[in-house]
Amino acid sequence: MKVIEIEGKTIDEAIQNACRQFDAPREKLNIEIISEGSSGFLGFGAKKAKIKASLMQFDMSFDEPLDKPVKAPAKASRERNAGKTEPKAAPAPPPDVPAADSPFPDKAPEGENGQIAFQAKQLLEGILTRMDLSYPVTVEETEEAVNLKIRGDGGGLLIGRRGQNLDAIQYIITKAMNKAGSERKIISVDIEEYRQKRESSLIALAEKLGEKVKKSRKPVTVDHMNARDRRIIHMALQNDESLVTKSRGEGEYKKIVIMPVKKK
């Protein structure tokens, strides 16, 4: 796995440089902050922010069991144990029990959502288990989307900075479902209504900045945001005929500029 050190004036700029270096969005990168940098005093002694970056590696093979099968004992071991009583073999599972070589059952139990929703829920629960997090997961399915909701304390660990950890988990599950050959749907992962709260705060921010632009008649720039957050800002101000919003920058994370409409 290729790991490189990248610098920038700020952490955000260093991450943007990493996205360009790997030609990949932020969600596909492992980022480790080495130093946050400093502006120095009057421009002297300034230090750049430095990070380590590498591409995420996902093994999404569903043809292998979650637990590795136990190898049969070697011939020498069988000879040493010849006089010992062999344990009884476990009874064969009934026909309706799913095969052990698949992490997903053949079909969702009765009363559950559809197959893709059930599989996505299973995968998310497996990820949480491997993170030693025993948070319950609920799932809601519509014709177009599967919404996974995590309940539990300590949501900050799963959310990450501006929801980046949550976006990464959502990306993993989406890729896994697509590779599994299931019906393709939009996968959404949320914890403690974070995305709804984030949307409400972004709408309030957009309205506040919009009023500021209308009073000052000067454009305002909003810091780097992912595509989902940018869309919320655009939608919040799209019906205001005195304002116009544009995205600027490259890569997954771009800035938004809110500008007054020029008077004719």
C-alpha cells in the first residue's frame, strides 16, 4: 500500500493535495495528521501542515466465510490420537439454515425488510462488531433507498470530522452491496439523526450568510464541503432571486461562493 507525506498551508489544503495526488475522493483515502502547521508571527516561522495519505484497501469478497474453516489434523496427529475418543461431529444444519460459506442468508427472515436492506444491515452490524461497538442498528427501505440508523452513545467516533467517518462507512457498504449483485439502491448510514441535524444547521448557515451578502452586496465564501453538504446550501438559497451560489475548486471537497445578483 502506497503511503506518501503531503504538505499544505492548512490540513484541508493538504487533504485536497492528497486527493489530487491519488486522483480519488476524500472518502477513499486513509488520512493521518502529522502536524497541523502554524502561521508563525508576522509571517516568520510559519510551518506547513503535513499529513500521511494512502488509498483505502477493501476486501469485499463474499465468496469466503467470515470465519476461516479449521484444517483437518495432519496424518501424524491422527496417529498420535488414534487411541483417543473422537468427538462427535456436529449435526448437519436443517435445509432452511443458510450455507456456512456465505456471510449473508439466502433470504431475509419473515417480517424483515427486503434482501438488500437485510444484507446491508448485517454488514453494518459486522463492521460495528469488529470495532468493538455494540450499537443497535435499524433499517428502513423505500423503492429507491435503504436507510440504516445507528443508535448509541459516543457517536463522535463514528461521525468523525464533518461526518467523514460516517461517509466512509456508507461508502464501504454501498460498494459491498453493488459487488454482491443485489438490486442497486441508495445506501444511507446515519447515527443519532446526525445527518438531519447537519442539514438543519447548514440551512440556517446558508440563510444567515445569504442575509449578510444582501446587506453588504459582497460575496461570501463557505469553506470546503462534500457534494451532499454543497447541495443543501444550493437548495436552501435557490429560490432567492437576489442571490446566486457557485461551487469552486477541484476534487470531492469544494468551496461555495454566495454572491449578490448584479442589478440590471
